[in-house]
Amino acid sequence: MEDTYNNRTSLAKGAKDMVKEAKRHATKKVNKVVDRASDEYSSHRNYSRFQDEEDEDEDFYRNPPRQDGERYHDNEEGSSDATEGHDDEDEIYEGEYQGIPSAGDRKHKEGQVALGQPVSDATRDRKVLEEERQADEEELAQQYELIIQECGHGRFQWQLFLVLGLALMSDGVEVFVVGFVLPSAETDMCVPNSSSGWLGSVVYLGMMVGAFFWGGMSDKVGRRQCLLICMSTNGFFAFLSSFVQGYGLFLLCRLVAGFGIGGAVPIVFSFFAEVLSREKRGEHLSWLCMFWMIGEIYASAMAWAIIPHYGWSFSMGSAYQFHSWRVFVVVCALPCVCAVVALTFMPESPRFYLEVGKHDEAWMILKQIHDTNMRARGQPEKVFTVNRIKIPKQLDELVEMESESGNPVSKAFFRIKAEVNGIYLNLMKCFNYPMRENMMRLAIVWFTLSFGYYGLSVWFPDVIKHLQADEYASKVKIHSNERIEDFTFNFTLENQIHKNGLFLNDRFINMKLKSVTFIDSTFRNCYFDDVTSVGSFFRNCTFIDAFFFNTDIDDSKLIDGTEVVNSTFTHNKTGCQMTFDDDYSAYWVYFINFLGTLAVLPGNIVSALLMDKIGRLSMLGGSMVLSGISCFFLWFGTSESMMIFMLCLYNGLSISAWNSLDVVTTESFPTVRRGTGFGFCNALCKLAAVLGNLIFGSLVGITKAIPILMASSVLVGGGLVGLRLPDTRANVLM
């Protein structure tokens, strides 16, 4: 028994020594190969030179030394479990750090990897890495859907719904502020007809650039942060625009305000969709669209309630005037301010955090969503069971760095250029297969729907005003060959034409001329004191020995060869001197728009309830075709009541198309490109609005047939294209 025990002990010790010796030889072999490989790679020699050494070292494993060899018995007493893995000769331990590889180690030829080193992402094909990321994203999409279902739909989603709704409401307000302020602002600032319409165009240009920029940035830095910045920008410059006096500064402020609010729509829908489960997404995104309609109603109601109340204005001399339409601009900035304040209390999108590899931050937010909803349900003891969430492979991007010695301006410009280039590259991926066809169809639908809708809606106040102007002009009073001598005019003259008149020793004191035209008339020895003229002109008239004190009669009113002989002008009024009591149609126009926006409410409710029942595409295509048909019948509207009825019908039908298009666009893009793709589509929307604004505006005073037929045809065509889009109802958010 004792001999057997000794034999077993000897055998075990011999095995241990063999393992130790094998490790020592293996370590030496790896070190030799790595050292030689470094020299060989740096001199570009053939890797096969090391094959002979490998063969020599392999002989050790094929013919190991005998277990009873003398060398093992020499160390028999000194080996123990405590010192296993330690080699007295080389002083190397298992797992010991071997130092930073030399520069030569990194200069591998293509397809060559050092022995014992894993294959790094840098040496792998980019396409393979992108395929791996795509597979990770698909797995994450399925897992994230299950996580959101576990979190439930409750208080957190409704809180975020209200906050994002305020931001979306601000966008709706911004769009309709343009149409409501346009007539009053351009009249107040004495803008000639040649520059009319630039206000609407500039605002939409700002929104177009903002939609593309902020939508793309939300895919890089986060939904919440970008939304905070763009909403703050809009609120500040919208508020500032109400105080500036010059038309150029006013345009600049509205341009920057439009640039800020342009990012609201793509970010809001992307943000909210990422905290909704698949079965809740269509309905609740449609309910969110209602806030845009609420913004319309808010803007219309405030315009109706504020702008016609001209007594709310004040002035500081004749140079600085703060009329009621400026109060309206301030009031319209309030939803944006409320959205910024509320947004500071909301977290970032957890889906975005997962996409950029921030697992812990995403997990904490998902737990917050779960706990908030469970507490609201009366189940605070319910535990969030998710421990680990799939993270897509993070691909390194080549980023060009600016020199540290550059000045701050050049650094800022360089940073903006780099960000825009990154957004552009991300956008180009939206046009790659298999998304190319769908992207083109989405772009067509967005452009056609926006061209028809904004082209009619923004300039519809002018259509009503032209109808009223025609009726007003039909009531004009014409006086010919009159002679008035030694008479005092101290009352208002309105809607009159005086031809071949002679005014001798007359006094025009503290009076107003509203839409009065004097043609081929003579004023001899007349006195004008505190006279305000609105839409009034003197055509080919003659002033002899006249005296003008504190009037607004200047060269812009004395036209078509009017002569001034031996006359004096003192203390002339500066500025346009528009008193909004003279805008006879304002109250009625704002009331009509208020009715039109109220007509949107039924269509919005119906679209939200039926979005998941009849499908996104059926609602999109059907709504666009029906709104195009209703728009066509505007051609036959010869009265204000008929036009108002058709406007309400058109608004009620078209809102369903907007809601379904927002839902389809949100569900068509993966998370990493959702903001960029939606922002591009929304930028096309604003470009179409600019074109519709300019084209319809240039024709509204000439003919109404061409704008209406144009809008009708593009809406029907866009609706047919929309029916060819893929159904996204069953999609999980990739």
C-alpha cells in the first residue's frame, strides 16, 4: 500500500512538473515569435520564416521528458500549490501584464494578426461590422419592445405627452402667427407691395433649415437636449421680434425663431414614439398631433381677441409704436416658454441612450418609467425585472480635429461644419437600399401635402380680404368737378374718389383720409394740420401756396405728376402712421380662421380613434384625395359664406392625412436615423410651404382658379403615391 501511495504521489508531482515546463516553453515560444514578428513586420519580410522555429518548439510537445527524469526530482521538494505558475528563471506569472506593444506591432499587413492577439474591429471590414450592428439593432428592437410592455403605459407617458404637446403646439402657433401678423405687420412698417410676402417666406426658410439641422443633431446628441436648445432659441427671438421696429430686424428675428422651432416636429414625434409600445403607438401619436391643431386654435383665438383691439397699443413719439399685433406676438411665445420649463423635468429617451451605448443611463430611465407607472396603478411593490439590455456594436467614426491654436470663431465654424457633414452622411444612408424607394415616396407625399395645405392656409386671409376689398370698392363714392371754398374738414373722409376738384382756402384739421383718391385736383392756399392718410393718394394734383403741419403726406402719397408750388412742409410725421381702426377686415378674417381651425377638431378625433383600425396608409391616401376634391370646389365659391364652408371642410379632411403621415414617417426609420430622416421630410414640407406661399400669393390678386387647381392636383397625386408606402403598423422601432 505504501509503495502504491508513493507511486501515485510521484506520478502527480511529475504531471505538475510537466505542465509547468510546458507553460515555460510556451511562454518563451510566444515571446520569441512576437519579438521576431515585430521586426519582421517593420521590415516587410515574409511571415513564413518563423515556421521552422515553431516546428522545433513543437518537438517538445510531441516528445516530452520522462516523468522519472532527474530534473523533476531536483525540484520535487520546492514545488507547491502556492508557487504554481511561477518560473524561477524567467520570473513570469500567468496573466502578468507584458507591456504596451511597440509601434511596429501596429503596422500589420492586411490579413496579418499577431499570435495570441484577438482580431480587433480596426482590422475588420467595415461592412461586416455594420452587418453585426444591424443584427444587434434587430435583437435590441425585439427586446426593447418587451421592456416597454413590461414598463406599461401610464402616468409617465401622459406626462411626456403633455410636455411634448406644448412643444408641438408652439410649432403650430409659429406657422399661423405668420399668416395673422402678415397684413398688420407689413402695413405698420410701411412695407411696399413688392416686398409683401417675404415675412412668410423667411419664417418658413428658417424652419426648413432648422428641421434638417435639429433633426439630425437629435440623432447625435439626444432628443431632449436638442429640443431644449431649439425651443429656447424660438422663444427668445419670438419675444424679441415683438419689440423691434425695422422690417429688416423683424425679418431677422422671425428667421432665427423659425430656425429654432423647425426642430420641434421631428424631435417630438421621435421622442414620444420611443417610449410607446407597438399597440399604443399609432393611436397616441395621433392624439399628440392634436396639440398642433390646438396651436392653430390658440393662434386664431388670440388673433381674433387681441389684434382688432387697437386700444391695447401705445407709442413713444412717432418713431416707436407698439401696436396690438405685437402684443399678439408676445402672447404666442408663451407655449414655447412653458414647454422649455416643463422639458427640464423630463429625462432623455432611453432608446437613444441604448443606441449610443449608454446602458446604465437607459436602464435607470426605463426603471423610472416602470416605477412611475406602477405607483400610479397602485402596485409600487412590483419590481423592474430587466437586468441587462442588448447594446448595438458601436462603430468608430473618423472625425477631423481642429487645431488647438485656432480662434474661437474658427473653432465654432469648424464644429458646425463637422456636425452638418455628419448629418449629411447619416441622411445619405436613408437613400441606400432597401430604404431608397420608401424615402422617395415619403418625400413626394410630404412635399405635395405641404404645398397644397400651406399654400392655401397661409394666404387664405388675403383671399378673404380681396373678396371684402371688391365689395368695399363697389361702394366707393365718386365726386367730379366739385368746387369747395373756405371750408373746414375736421372729419373722416372714407372710400371716395374726387376728380377734377378745386379746393380754395380750405382747412384740413385733425382728420383722416381712408382710401381716398384725389385725381387731377387743385389745392390753392389750403392748410393741412394733423392729417393722417391711409390708402390715400393724390394723382396728378397741384398744390399752390399750401401749408402742411404734422401730416404724413409725403412723396409716397403725391404721385403721377403731382406738383407742389410755393408750399411748406413742417414737422412731418415719421413712420407709417397706420391706425388699425382703418383695417376694416381684420376682425372678420381672424374670426373666419378661428372657425376653420375649430373644424379640424372632429377630423383629429376620428383619425386618432381609427388609426390602428383602418390603417395608416388608407387614412393617408384617402384623406389627401378627399381634401384635394374639396379644394377643387373652392373654385366655385363666389361668396364669403361659400368659401368659409369649403375652408372648414378642407381643413377637417386634410388633418387626417397629416396625422397618419407623421405616424408613418416616425415608424419608417431606425432609431439612429429617425430624427435625420424625419427632419429631412419636414424640411421638404417647409420648402413646399415657401413655394406655395410665393406662388399662391402672386396669383391671389389676379385669379383664384390657378392656385386652387394646382393645390387640388398635387393633393390627389400625393395621396395616390401615399397608398404605395409600406404598412408600418406591425413594425417594432428598429
